[in-house]
Amino acid sequence: RQRVFSGIQPTAGSFHLGNYLGALRNWIALQDTHDAFYCVVDLHSITIAKDPEELRSNTRYAAAQLLAMGIDPERSTLFVQSHVAEHTRLSWVLECLTGYGEAARMTQFKDKSARQAEEHVSVGLFTYPALMAADILLYRTDVVPVGEDQRQHLELSRTLAQRFNSRFGETFVVPDAHIPQDTARIFDLQDPDSKMSKSVPSGLIELMEEPKRMAKRVRSAVTDSGREIHYDPENKAGVSNLLVIHSAMTGRSIADLEAAYEGRGYGDLKKDLGQILGDFVTPFQERVRTYLDDPAELDKILRRGAEHAREVASETVRTVFDRVGFLPPA
Ligand code: AQP
């Protein structure tokens, strides 16, 4: 079996529709065909300052959402990044293989650092892609399901794997990105030229939001002044985004939806989509609450996941440290 790895940050709010359609949906599908490792990446989350108590509860909240969504701890290894010390150990080696200019070119770093005052931009935010490469390479990962915004980081992970292999001998598997065709980038409902992102709460659909409020957000999505419902991302970015979401949630093709909404207005499309999303999140939200009601069970699942992850990761780090030339510990 090929191996799949991916990670998601614990966030203050819930996961959003972009996370789900861009990445998490594939996590669930791939656990049937792959040896899956999925991780709540809490180390990544402190690249931007976090309150300790909030971080702890967000991490449990993230794990509960993954389980409620269908990540099955019997079939997948689900764990928390900081529980497996090998992530930071390998990250250091990879940082030392990453050029300064190479890291400085990462668009996510440029975007996120531009949003903060210079003294608040941490070195961790800068070296983030090396830690992400470590996350992936530790597990000799073949496939990484992510959204389009992670393509550049994934490319760097591949480069670092190849660089290490050519300098120290064949060690790492060079991973492939698994980016969905239709939902690689879900756009913000208020600003359909930008990706939906937790940093911009106004146009966000959060999966734990109350269904009525969610429907209201969909109703107030920015569209254009025309009337026709058809897919044209250049000129009708808002409507096209709604069609993509509708199609992904229902499995109906865009052409089928265009035909079904012919002669009807944007209001109908928005109303239906609000309903579809509400029907999807209602049972999901109930399952999340059930997991959160039993934190001891949740922690047990994560502990078991970390034990298994550590077995694989420690083997990789042992090999890497040896190849790099570190003396074996006594
Ligand atoms: N809008 C999106 N469309 C498709 N995929 C998306 N992803 C995120 N936004 C979209 C994918 O979700 C996974 C988890 O990403 P993360 O933990 O790195 O979360 P994030 O990128 O921090 O999410 P945001 O909302 O985009 O946060 P900020 O504002 O901090 O950048 C990844 O696979 C990502 O591709």
C-alpha cells in the first residue's frame, strides 16, 4: 500500500468549507486505499502567537472534527504533531538544507508576514516549510492531499527530499501532491477573487456554524449584477464559486446544475445551497459534540496514534542522523 500523509492546523474557529473541499474530503477517501497518517499540526500553529489554553482546546476541537468527519482511528493513524518529537528533529536537518532565498520565495510567508508588523514576524513562520517537509518525509509519504495553496510548499518538500538523497544517498521517498481538480481553491463568499481563509472571517463558511446563520451567509454571498446562472470564473467569480460548492456537495455536474437553474435567479441557487450545507453539517456537528463530551477517549485515540507514528518516524530519524554523520547515541 502507498502511504498518505497530511496535516491541518488547530484553529480557534472550526474548519471551513475550503479546508473540507480542498483537502479533508480526500483524507477520508484515501484512507480506504492507502496507509494513512493524519496529523493535527500544533507546532505549526505557534508560528503566530497563540494563547496556551486556547491552543490546547483547539487541538482537541480539531481532532474531534476530524473523527466526526470520518477519519477512522482503526484505519488511519491520527495524532498530534508535538507528541512525536521526531518532527522537530528532522526539521532541523532540513532547515540546514534549505537556502535562505528559497525560503524567502514562499508566497505564504510573504503574504502572512506582510499582514504583521515586522517585530511580530517569527523565525518560525519563515522556517515553517522545512517543518512541513519534515512532517511529510518522516513517514516516507507517497501522496499528500492538500489544497492548491500548499502546492509551493509541497514542491519544496520534493526538492529537499531529492537534495538529501543526492547528497547523502537514497533515503527519502519523493512525495506527490494530491490536489483536487474542481475544488483545489474554494473562494471567499464576500470576495470571490480571494481564497476562502480563516484569516478573513466575513466570507467564510465554518463547518461548526449554526445552519441558519450559514444559510444567511450563503444568501448574502457576492454575485454579479447579471441574472444567468452559469459557470464563468473570469466574469462570474461569485456564481461560479457557488456552483463549484454545490456540485462538490451533491455530486451533480456543473452542466447539470446550469440546466436545472436555467431561467431561475441567484436567490434560488443560494437558498438551495444553504439547505444542502445545513443538511451536511447538522449530523456532523452532533458527532463533534459527542467526541468533545469525552475528552479522555479522545486523548486515548491521539495517544495510540502518536505511539504508532513514533515507531515509523524514529526509524527515519535514526537513518537520517546516521547518514548526516551524527555519532550514534551511546
Ligand atoms: N480556500 C481553500 N480552498 C481549498 N483548500 C483550502 N485549504 C485551505 N483553504 C483552502 C486547504 O486546507 C488544508 C488545511 O490547511 P491549513 O491547516 O494550512 O489551514 P490554512 O491554510 O491555515 O487555512 P486557511 O484558512 O487558508 O488559513 P490561513 O488564512 O492561515 O492561510 C490545506 O491542505 C489547505 O491547502
